[in-house]
Amino acid sequence: MIRVAIIGATGYTAAESLNILLRHGATEVTCLTALPEECGHIRDIFPALAGRLDLPVESVDLETIASRADVALCCLPHKVSMQFVPKMLSAGLKVIDFSADYRLKDIAVYEKHYQKHTDPENLAHAEFGLPELFRRQIQGARLVANPGCFPTGATLAIAPLLKNGMIRTEDIIVSSVTGVSGGGKNPSHTFHFPNMNENVLPYAVGSHRHAPEMEQIASAVAGKPVTILFQPHVGPFDRGILSSVYCTPTTQLPQNQLIELYQSFYRSEPFVRVLTTPPAVKHVAHTNYCHVYPAISKGRFVCFSAIDNLVKGAAGQAVQNLNLLYGLDETLALI
Amino acid sequence: MIRVAIIGATGYTAAESLNILLRHGATEVTCLTALPEECGHIRDIFPALAGRLDLPVESVDLETIASRADVALCCLPHKVSMQFVPKMLSAGLKVIDFSADYRLKDIAVYEKHYQKHTDPENLAHAEFGLPELFRRQIQGARLVANPGCFPTGATLAIAPLLKNGMIRTEDIIVSSVTGVSGGGKNPSHTFHFPNMNENVLPYAVGSHRHAPEMEQIASAVAGKPVTILFQPHVGPFDRGILSSVYCTPTTQLPQNQLIELYQSFYRSEPFVRVLTTPPAVKHVAHTNYCHVYPAISKGRFVCFSAIDNLVKGAAGQAVQNLNLLYGLDETLALI
Amino acid sequence: MIRVAIIGATGYTAAESLNILLRHGATEVTCLTALPEECGHIRDIFPALAGRLDLPVESVDLETIASRADVALCCLPHKVSMQFVPKMLSAGLKVIDFSADYRLKDIAVYEKHYQKHTDPENLAHAEFGLPELFRRQIQGARLVANPGCFPTGATLAIAPLLKNGMIRTEDIIVSSVTGVSGGGKNPSHTFHFPNMNENVLPYAVGSHRHAPEMEQIASAVAGKPVTILFQPHVGPFDRGILSSVYCTPTTQLPQNQLIELYQSFYRSEPFVRVLTTPPAVKHVAHTNYCHVYPAISKGRFVCFSAIDNLVKGAAGQAVQNLNLLYGLDETLALI
Amino acid sequence: MIRVAIIGATGYTAAESLNILLRHGATEVTCLTALPEECGHIRDIFPALAGRLDLPVESVDLETIASRADVALCCLPHKVSMQFVPKMLSAGLKVIDFSADYRLKDIAVYEKHYQKHTDPENLAHAEFGLPELFRRQIQGARLVANPGCFPTGATLAIAPLLKNGMIRTEDIIVSSVTGVSGGGKNPSHTFHFPNMNENVLPYAVGSHRHAPEMEQIASAVAGKPVTILFQPHVGPFDRGILSSVYCTPTTQLPQNQLIELYQSFYRSEPFVRVLTTPPAVKHVAHTNYCHVYPAISKGRFVCFSAIDNLVKGAAGQAVQNLNLLYGLDETLALI
């Protein structure tokens, strides 16, 4: 049994990780941590886990974690994460980190959007945990940077086009709608039910932190610099991200060949389905699947993808990465 | 023009009052107040009012309010309300108070469920602002206690039976479901969108503060003491209260006569509709109407009512009371 | 591997059954049937299953089903079900039936609420599939009548009181709110999104077909006839039933002893959790759990339960029954 | 009193028109029509109007309509509309038509997206009813083509840029999310509550009929041909359209000057508010307002607008047009 610790066990991605790991079979959750003021029995923090997991959420030191676990799912926010991750790695744990701290390879870009990076050493060997594009690198990693939810959906929507050099790389527009769980567990005016219900709104206009992450992945796939205008919106539902990606063809292609290109690109992928009709977030909710659909509109490509932000966009992808790290069936607990 | 001040102008009931008063014709909103830290232009506090009302929300003294207004809609919470109301009355304003502070005639009952009552003097002459049952008293009032949302819906659902002595008064059960706006504007864990969406839950089990208010009204209508078990629930929608009232007949009555009894009782009421099929909260949303439907099930009466908690349950009823206070058409701005 | 056929594979309960069985491990879904006009590949009927199950939904004869499967989950509507079930039993299949056709032991009661019963022979040996109350009988059954969603939640909420003779059996009131998936997959005016969203309404006033089923179970538990007034409501969410059961104590009991009584009664049950605070349907959504909470209000017992109508109220309970039929771990695929 | 007939009075836009006209003051609704099989009292068709409007919905001939009304709000679907409109005009009625039949000035474009146009004569003099851009023409019209909901929101979002020649006219992308009421009252699989709730999806990929209407308006404002890629999405809420318009500047402009340009352009408009932060559909729900917000992102302009599809996108705009037709205060019943 692989022993798993969840670091920062009181948020939505931690809850979803537990939900998946309870069905895993090859792992055992042995340690849950949080800040002292957030501790308590997991059943009181997540009543949905009552009777399914009998563990306290504790404020414990690194030694205790290292003695109890082989791998840590680190669900801390950015900045906090890079304070803990080096210590966990030193203690011999493998780490799958949910924060942004190890995703951006270019420190200058990270520091522009976040703050000073305090762990460049481990950043250097962290692997980006999007298995569909970087599977081989993940398999041997000690530290996996679990991707952001928006970059996961957006880049899977256009990877076949980028890889084959079929779109201009300087004017890609990603327009996404996410469910509210993407905003985390902390109550706020915007996400107070009577304010968010029956509402839809754009946010982070001109400046979303996920854009450089998208550009990094897209550039790696395209083999040259890619520029992305990313505009997120939030809508009145719990789970899911629908991304609509507008891009300019460098060569025209009929619809059926476009579909075939995608089917060929994703042929062996267990979690990507190429549809022949538009996707819907409800069809991927509570699953690790990404549904993609490329289409042509007014001479452009419009490529759609749908994922569950908490599963393929976070906890499910983390377990997919964990399975890869340990040489297990990549789909374990995820189908 | 009747000049209206809104005291505590940053909550949902204040916003709804403004929304209605903007269509009123015989009133002018002249003064909006709040705590210093909540002040600002009304357009920034309620973007839905942008361009419709050009007024600041200010932290002003009583003299200013009294110089600008003839009547105050007091949207403060209980306890705070009874600190301000006596001063407003002394300054010559009429007051329609939204809090619980002037609703319960029996101070002992009030103090059991809330705290020490600091204004028994004005409580003595406050009139209970449910026009369908106490219209005459309201007309001459200086201080109107605007009813709670649950008591409004629940008592209108059974008033015809109580008045005619047709049900036992010791075992009435009121089971209600309210929309989330009833919980107010302050963000909380329970009402955080991802927690409240796709959810329904009971609360205040065994102890809701609205029960004594229901019992007071029901007893007044019945002419003898009435006991009510009240159980509220909250569901994933913005507006509306559906009350299902279970009671025991003292005499059996066929369905058609039950309907006729209700139709007769509410014949002259502009805002109560007796339906011949079950009500739905959506049909009364954004209106001042109360839809009622009495039925028979397993030898008992099951009486339903639907209201919009922010309109007939608060702001609409307040304007209805304001219209009565000033001898205007009772339905002004409300149809 | 136990080979499973789903009969009537195009509805919500069939989809949920498939979702669970895909994680089962000891079963294999081998046959999906529907009316000819509803056939097609399962991925087109339920896009959420795309890539997870490669099976057509077919209109096949009994011989084919019997040759491919050991047990059938029969998701047909009442009346249709009792036309197929006898043939499946004759062909040697075990059957777990989701319809009402084999739930009511008293044919007169069935025929009053539905229509003439055409299979009294198999009704005689059908076992009622509520494991928490009838586990032993289920284990040896050939035909299991999978319970209705409302009766499951409502009877689990009060079984400890009924068993111990602690409530009056003639005035129990069950007031429930269900999510819309309980109404099935067929589009209708009432469940058209713009009509049902932001709405809550009562239905089946005076006459819900689930009441006699509740009374049958409750009477079996109590050992004497029980009368139940059942009033369902539907609210704007997908999944879940919250039942609030109002009943009259025959003996008073303090809150802590009430909780202890429940904890003792359900001590060994894997899927019933006794809470010490009110339940919420969101905490049981997508799980086979039933959360119960008994309380005292105005001298009465008010007992709450929350289940997912599609899981514990249908597909999950069916798999729980399947596990029992085959001597498997009762919780397989359900935690 | 201006006498108003509603033709096709059983849909959502008709209901919203009635809701607004009941508060109008200068009009009286005198005639409601529908197909024979949809007739009945308005209170049974729209329970929300119970007690507010005492009129039957009738299947009546043109003479009756013409004898009772001065102006018709024609809420029929396209194709049906152009069969009735010529007769109503001949009978002397003014007509505000909600369908697409009189919106597209180029018959070839109409016939490409719809079907053969059977009333080119009246199309020739129909005025496009978007008052913010074509107020003067509307004032003298006999027939007003009430705009589509998407074109209303999208073109108001970019009109100031088009008018001032500040964006390229060949690569405008309009990405919109609408509430479900935009899909009309007829139940369907897609809009069945359990399918649409917790969902968001794109539709009409590559081919939405509103695109040529947008292009027509935009070209009129720009004074040259404009090409628009329009992609609609539908989300789980009742009302509102959020449009995010991506376009390429021909000259760079700082954010504050962009805002000033919009403020200047819309200075005299009663129903357009230029915001300095992103809009939200909830802030315009149940109002005739359009909130716009232009911004800069990655060197492009991203312009947002929010409207209520049933009000500014249909019924409210129709009443605004009616007010213009009759020389009334344009905002009557709309603030």
C-alpha cells in the first residue's frame, strides 16, 4: 500500500482527492494536515466523508508526516506551498503539488504574477503534471506540479493544432466559464449564494495568472512562443470548466479532417474523448475525462473542451499523476 | 410627495424597498443611511440601481434624517432597531420597522427569544403590519412592526380556518422552505455558493424565533391561544417561501367548501389569491402576492402558501403599510 | 464475474447503476436493453459514459438476455415491469426490480393506487430490498423489489422510534423535498428549466403513491398498522431527498437519549450515519449514505433524513441488494 | 389610453411584456391572442398574473384585433410573423414585431438563414428597433423590428469603437452566455431541468442566425462591412446575456480614455450604463438596462455587456420602442 498524506486537507481539492483515494485500492490515506485553527475530525470538516474515513486533520510536523507517508498531495495555496515542499522532499517524500509554485519554469514570469520564488532548486527538477502531454517526464519525477484547471482544459482543446503547426500562435483567445468551486472554500461577497446564483460574470480582466501557464504549455507543444489572451468567467454551478478557444488557421481544413486529426492525436489517451458534437460540462462532472470538440466557424477554428475543475482540473489529475509515479495503471480509481 | 428615508440601506430588504419605491409615484427617497464603514454611493453598493437612483448612503444624525424625511423604513437588525426607533418617533417621523423589536406584544416572550427590550413604551402602541388581518389598526399608526417573512406566509395559509374555529389549535405544524436571500447579505460558510447550491437543509430545529410571532398572530385570529411547531428549511434559490401547514380539523369539510371558505375570507384582498391547485414560489417571485391553497390529505387539512420573502415578506409589505399609513391606494407600486 | 443486464437502460436510474457498476470489480455489464426507438450506443445516450463503457443499447429478446446475464436490474416503469419480470425469472435470471410492481404485498392496495396486478405469483415471494430492515430476507431472494426513494428516506428516519414503540402510529407526517431527477428523464412543462429553476412546489397533494409503501414498511417495523400523511415537494436541484418527519412521542425522551437510541439501532449499518446536527442533502449526494438526525421540537419528535434519490433511493440500493444476493461485501462499489 | 394587443400571448416574451405593461399607465392591454389549442384565461397560462390581469387569451380574427387595439406586440415566431404582420398593418395597426422576419434588410441574407421572405413590401419600410442607435427612424415608424437579444447586447458593447473606427472590422469575435429563458417555453431534452442544471454548453457552432443581424447593425454603425464570429453558449440560469467581445484595435488607447470614449458615446442614453468594473448579469436582471465595460487585454480590446434577454433583449425594448412610437417618455414603465 502506498501511504498518502494530504497537506492542507480542508479545501475542496483535498476533499475531492479523498473521495477518489477512498476507491483507489493501492493507496491508503494515513495523514491529514491543516493549520491548527482548522483541525478536527475529517467527518466534521467534510460531513460527506462521515463513516467513510476515520482520520483526524492534524497540525503535525514534517517528521510525523514523513514517518507516516510515502507521497504527499500538497493542497496548499501558492507561496505557502514552496515553504513546505522542500522540506517534504528532503524528508524523502514524493510530492504532487496543487499550487502554482512549481508550474512556471521561468522564474521571472512567476515573480511577475506572484511573488519572489523561494525554492528555485526544486523548481528546476519539478515536472509539469499534464500526462497527455508530458507522461514520460512525470513517470520518473520526485516532484510533480499539478496543472491549473484552466490550463488543463484550454491546452488539451488545441494541442493537436499546436503540435501540427496549424494555427497562428500570436492571436489565440481562450474564453472560459468555470463553476464556483474553482474559487475555493472561503466565503466572500461575490460567491455568497444570493449574489452568485442566477449570475454570470467575467473576472481577472487583462491579468489572469493562468495565462502564462497556458502559454508555457502551448509553447512547449508548438515548439515556439505562443501568445494567449485568456478571459475567465464564473457561472452559477458547482463544477466544470467549458473553454472556447478561438484561433486562426494557417491552413484550411474541412471539419471531418479536423476531427480525424484530433482522434488520431488522442487515440491512446484514456481520459480524452474527441466528440463530434459540442461538449457540455455536465457530461464530465465528477469524472477525470476531458471532452474536446474542434470546429470551424467563419473561417476560424473554434475548439471546445469540458473538464471537471476539481477532478481533471485538480484531484483526479493528481491521482493520475500518482498512478504514473508509482507505475500503476494510470486509470486506477478514475473510471 | 412623501419623503422616505431608508435606515440601514445596505441589505437585501433595503434594496428591494428602493426597487419598489422607484416606481411609486407618490413618494421620494431622500435619505439613505448606514454604518460609517458601509457608506458609499448607492450605485456602488447595489449596481442594479446604477443610473436609477442618484443618492449617497450616509452616516447621518437623527436631525438630518428628520429634516429630510416624513417616514422611515427601518431596515436595521433587532436590538439595533429599538435604539434608533424611539429617537425617530420623537423627531416626528413615522416608522415602519423591519426588525423583530416591535412585533411581539408580550415582552417576556420577546426577552426569552432575543434580549432585554429597551423600548417598551413604543412597543405598547406599535401596530402589527399584516394588512390582511390588521388593516384598520395600521391606518392610524405612527409605528408599524413589519411582520417576519415566515409568519406572513404561514398565518395567511390558515387564517380562514383559525377565524372560523375549524382546526385544533394545539397541534399545528408549519414546515417551510425559504430561498437564501432570507439569510441576509453577509457571507457565511453555509451560504457560500458551492455549499448551498444543490442543497436543502433544515435549520433552527426546535427553536426558531419566528414561532412565537406566528403564535401571536394565530392566537389573535383564533381568539384563543394557538401552539405552533415551526420548522424552517432553506433551499437553493434566491427568493420565496413555500409553507406547508399541517393541521387537524375539528369538523370535516369537503375540498370544494374548503376552497369556498378561503375565497370568501380573502374576497376583498388585493394581494391574496386562493388557488385551486398547489402554489409555486416562482409564480409570486418579485411580486407582493400571496398564493394560498387549502387541501385535505388523510383526514387532515394541509394548507399551502407561497410568497416572495423580500416582497410580501418584507419590502412589499412595508410599502403596502406605507400606503395605508398615508391613505393612498394600498396597491400603489405593488401591482 | 457476475454478468449483469440493465433492462430499460435509457433512464437516470439506469445511468447511475452503470456509473456504480463500472467501479464494481465483481460484476460485468453485458447487456443493455430498451424500446426499439430508444436504442443506440450507450455513449450517445449518456455522453458521460463515453469511453467508459462500449456497449449498444439493444431491443433484444428474453433468450438473448438470459444467455448473456445472471442478474437483471429492471429499470422499467410500473405495469411494464410486471410484464417482463416473470419471463426473466422463468429464464433463470435473478431480478432486482426498480418499479412499484413488487413492493406492495397487499394486492388490493396496489390495485387501488396503480392498476390490476398481473403477476401475483411472483409478488408472493418478492423480497423488499431495504437492507437495513430486511437484510436476511434479501439474501436468499430471487426477486428483490427495490424500494421507492421517498419510502427509503422516510422510514429510515423513524425506524428506531417505530421499533421501540415510542411514537403514536396514527398521526405521522412525512414532509419531503426531492431533487428534480426524481421525476425522470422525460421533458415536461413543470420540469422545463425556466419553470423549475428558482422554484419549489408541493405535488401529489392528498394522494402520493409512495404513502402506502411507507405505511407497509413502517407497519412491519412497528408490528402494528401505521398511518402516514405523506407530502412531497420538488425543489431546484438535481439530486437528493430531505425528509422531515413529524411525530408524537408516547414517552418523552431527552435529546441525548434520542440520539443514543438511533446510534444503537444503526450501530452496524454501513450506510446509515446518525448525526448530531441537522443533515443536508449535499452531504449525501453521489453516495449511498443516509444521514439521519432525530430531534425534539415543541414536545414532538422531528426526525430528518437525507439521501441521494438516485443512489440510496435507487441504483446504489440496487447494487447493495445485488451484493447481498451474491454474498459479496455489501459495500462493494458503494464507498 | 393606447390600446395594446399581444399576438402570440403564451410565451415568455409575451408574459414579460404584460408584466411591464401592467405598470405602464399610458397603455391598456385589450387583446391577447394565441392558437386555438393554447387559449384560456391568462391567469391559467401565467399563474404569476393571477389577479393582476383579467383577460382571456383568444383565437380571434384580424378585424377583432384591429377594432380593439391601436398597436400590436407581435410575439410570433419567424415565418408565422410575416403572415400576420401585413394584415395587421393593412388594418391600421402599428406593429412591433419580435421575430426575425423584419430585421434583416438584405432579403438574400434572410433567405439564406431562414426561408423565403413573403412580405418584402413591409420589410422595406420596417425600422430596426434599437433606440440607442436608430432612435430617430423608430419615432416615425409603422412597423418596428424588435432586435434579437444577442445582437442587442453585442452591438451595444462595441458601438463606440465601431463608430469611431477604432477596431478592425474583419476579426470581431462575440462569445456570449445566455440564460435558458432565451430558448423559449417549449420543453426539450436539452432544457429538461436535470439536464440543463449544473451545465453550460456551446450551441449553434458555426451557424447562429443572430450573426448576420449583428453584422448588419455593426456595419451600419461602422459605415463599412463588418464580419463577426458569433458563438453562443447557454448556462444554468433564467435570465440574462453576458457578451464578451474580442476585437483588435487599429489604434492603441489607454484604459481610462477607452472608458471616457464610452461614457461620451452613451452620455444621453437612459438605459446604457458604462461601468468601470466588469458587469454581471444579475445586476441587470428584471431591468431594461445594458451594462457595458470596455477593457484592454494582451493588446486587444475586450468589451463586455450584460442585459436581461427578456427585457432589454425583448419585451422591455419593445415597450421602449412603443414609447418612442407614441412620443411618450422613452423610459415609461421601464425604470
